Amino acid sequence: MPANYSEVYGSQVVSALFTPLVTFDIKTNQTHLEVAESIESDDNTVWKVKLKPGWTFHDGEKVTAKSFTDAWNFAVTKKSAQLNAYVFGEIKGYDKVKSGAAKEMSGLKVIDDTSFEIHLVRPWSQFKQLLGYPAFSPLPSVAYKDPRAFEQRPIGNGAFRIEGSWQHDQQITLRRNDSYAGTKAKSAEVRFKIYQSFDTAYNDLLAGNLDVLPAVPTARISEAKGQLGDRFTESPSGRMEYLGFPVQSATFKSAGVRKAVSMAIDRPAISKAIFRDTRIPATGYVPPVVPGAAQNACGALCVHDAAAAKAAYDAAGGVPGDTFTIGYNSDAPENKEWVEAAARQISKALGVDVRTRAYPKLAVLLGDLSSGKVDTAFRTAWTFYFPSPENYLKPLFTEGAGENFSGYKNAEFETLLKQGAAAKDETAAAAKYAEAERVLLGDMPYVPLWYQGSMVGHSKRVSDVVVDSFRRTRIESVVVK
């Protein structure tokens, strides 16, 4: 389901099967109209949407205004349990639908088959960009008859349609949608092969059994450059990684302890030894590739200083028993290496016993985080879904947000975010977001670790392999030679 994924590979498949109202330019990240013919607002509160003609779902059903509004209402309904329901939170009536008191958000008003209005609870100048997030994709009427069955063989309006069903832990096969109303894909078929090991995938790439690997294993970066030559590419992305804390727990309730942990981690050393310098040590919660990002917002709090870390830890009273655990998903092999390295650094600097806990898959860790079952520190990451500082602050740290795994809440922080969203120009908005980030750094619910680029390898059989800032391969552009 478009509103029920939380990682880049799910996004990759969803984006192939579904097309939202707007998309983003691969180079500039500027917003382009896609299914929408126009999206306009006089006050940034009421947004009027007009659809282009000719868009249909893979089963032939026409894409209408209700295809969008019904999908969004479904995403928010408590019974649907969609992970990304929170992204609709600024639409009027969201709370009532989320609680079960209403079935439809009052802020969604269908005018006719090709036009509808979106009424927000407050002005939001960047709302048009948000509509490019795949969660805002439309759904056909068949999706609601048996949602669980639909998940296994989704019907979208995207450049590709699914062939057969999702073969869990094996593959997902897509065929080009020749009735696509947008720019048609250049490849007739795409098979997403699901691996349990990036090393196995890389070996398949070398053997000619795989054409595109969007994440070359970090440990093999050096050899990949030699083995693949110009078929290995690096590009910046909007992804960053964190060490998170359940801030309501007795172990991590002190902001002083959390800051001490941040200063105990030697980011450059880990980047060099484990990531082969493919990670850039974080200087704040917003990567530099994002327009309006504050420069070096974190300051000394993100710089390794064992003495300052120990002093801060002692001043904060430490943690019970001077021991804690870091949880991580082990399906990405480098996680074990860097988590154990960070654990050693923290243990040495603070004089504590830091242990690690491996979760078998990211989905398992995310499931436990979402249900509040994780009482340890934890590894997590984020890739923006629209290029704005707000998108690194609001989804992860506002109260009740689906990705707020720390349980963090701060009224001043949320007020500043709202002021940024209501600002009339980008300069004023960036200033408010920078203020909000300073508040967040004062509380440190997550430790910003590093920014990650995309390391992509491809076979000789394909060309025009490009990865965007969202770390998605633009599969519609790939050419099979």
C-alpha cells in the first residue's frame, strides 16, 4: 500500500506502481505536476486540485478525484493501520477519522470527477511539495474490497504494473504499463530480486545475474571501483542515520546523558574505518543537500570529545547500573560493525558497559519501534520525501508522528515548526526551522550520526542508470541494450 511502507526499497516498488499528483526533478528536486493539471491556493490553506485527463489504473478504472480522496481517508482510518497515516495530519478532520469518530476527513471536498479541494488546519506554503510523497497516491475501488489481498497484488496508476503476485523474500516482477498517461518506461520488464545479503547481490552483479544494485556493500566499495569502472557511480542523497533513544525510559530520560553519548562517538573514525569514507559526519539534523539547511547546527555536541562526554555524563547522573543496549537491524551488514564500534567508543569514553542487540530484519525492528516495544537505544535512519528542513524535523520528532520512535515531545519545538510552515517566504521559513533545530539539539532525542550517499553498480546490459536524492533508481529511465 502506498501509505504503508517505511524504507527506501518499499518506496522503490511503490513509486513504480503508483504515480501521485506531483513528482520531483531528478537533478533539481523542483516540483513538477504529474497527475495534477494544476494545484493552486490563494491562502496556503485551501488548495484546489485539477486532474489531467487520460489517467487510468492498471485494471482500466479511471483515475478520478475520489481515487485520491478515498485513498487518503482509507490511509488515515484506524482500522487500516497504515504506517504513514500521520502525513495527512494537516488536513481538516484528520483527528476524527484517526480516532474512528468519522469516516472521511472534512477537509477533502470532491467537486467533480476531475477536481477536488484540500482544506488544511493552518496555512502551509510547502503542502504542494508534500503531495509528491508516494503515500498521496490514488487507489482503485478494488483496493477496499480486500486490502490484504490487494497488498499482495496491488493495482496502481504507475509506469509499471505488477506481474503475478509479490513473492515474499524472493522477488517482485513488474511489466511496463503501455497505457501509462505519463512518460512511458523504456524497459518492458523489471524484476526486483529480494536478497538477504548485499554481498550475495554484489556477487550476482559481477556474475551477470543482476543488472542494477542500488547499494554496493560498503566493504566492497574499493574493489567495486576497479571491477565496475564507469559502471559504479556515487551521488549524494537526502538520507541520514541516527542513534535514537526512548526518551521516556528511566535509562535515557536525561538530555545530558544523550548529549554525552553524542560526544562520545567518533564519527570520522567510524566513517573511515567501516564506511570507507562513504559517510559524511553529521553537523545537524538536516543534511547540507537540503535547501535552507542550517550550517553546523550541532556544533560541539556532534564532535568527539571523550573528556567533555564523561563530564556531561557524570553531571547528568549517568544511567542505572552504568549499562545500556543498542538495538539494530542486522540485514544490513555494516550495521553490526558500526554499532559495535560506537558501543566500544561510548563504553570507553563514559566508563559504562554498552551492549548490542541484533534484530534479524529492518521490518522487525520497525514493527517493535512502532508498537513501543523497544526499550534500548536503537539505530534508525531517514530519507526525506520532500526537500525541506521541515521534513527532517516534523515526521521524526513531533508528538504522535508515525516515525517518532523516541516518544519525544516539546511544545516550543512544535510551535516553531508551525511558524516555519506558515512563513510567507523560504528565508523566513528557514530561520524558524533553524530555531526549531536548536531546540531539538538541546534535547537530543536522536544523535545525528552521518549523511549517506548512494553507491550504485550496474551491468554492461543496461545504461542510463540514475539514482535520485531519495535513493530511488529511476527505473523508468533505464535502457536495456
